[in-house]
Amino acid sequence: MTSWLLTCRTWLPRPVDELFPFFADARNLEQITPPWLRFSVLTPEPITMAVGTTIDYRLRWRGLPMRWRSEIAAWEPPRFFVDRQLRGPYLSWHHEHHFTLRDGGTEIEDRIQYEVPLGRLVQRLGVGRDVESIFSYRHERLAEIFGGGENQGRVELESFF
């Protein structure tokens, strides 16, 4: 089975202790997900983030309604956490979130490794572009929310392989 990897980084002029709590609130994912996905968190409040926490979502991809369930597989505040798909549109989805102090601020790095049904065909038909677009939007929104000015956020998309 072929898998793909996307890495996306943004530097923000804020301390990690200020940024990590934003990610610890699952509802904030709605703020940094593109509107075209019509994404919403279904899990009732309160959602306490810890290893083993499961979170249910609803979204629309290209007009198709979908449900997604993720599990927090690693939780090491304020430096790192991992979510993985338990149920959803991918064959597998492993998403690492890294927070590193750098240059008086914090670098946020997403590493997403995923597999899609029908492999290369589905990847080429648009899933790869969509995943890249989703994470580009996410990092642009983070720069808008926390950046405090133009060019504060740097988005670096590494190639799929």
C-alpha cells in the first residue's frame, strides 16, 4: 500500500505556552479548517484531551457528507501530540503536531502520513491537492489568528512521496 507524507510548518511570534492551549481545545479545529469542508465537531463538551480521547466530526468533501472519528494517540503538552483516524475517508491517517521554540516564537509543524483507497489514482484525482490545500489554509489561519502581521507565518509544504 502506498502512503503519502505532507509536512507543513509555520513560525508564529508567540510562546508555545500561549499556542498549545488553542490546540488543546478540539473546537478550535473548526476555526482553522477551510469553510468548503463544512467541518464541525460532534463530540459533546467537555472534551478532555489525553491519550485515548476520541473525537467525532462531520464534514463534506466535494459535496459528499462524511463522518470522521479520531483518537489522540500521543499527548505531551506543550511540545507534541498525535491524532489518528479510527473511522473516516482514509485507509490510514497519522497526524503529528510539533511545537518548537525558535527565534523568540514557536514553530508549529504538522506531519501527516496517510493512505487513500485505490492509492495513486485517488491521490492524483484530487486528494493530494485537497490535503495540501487544507493544511495551507490551516497555517494561513494560524498566522492570521496569532501572527500579528503580514509575513509572520511561513508555510512550507514538502513534497509527497
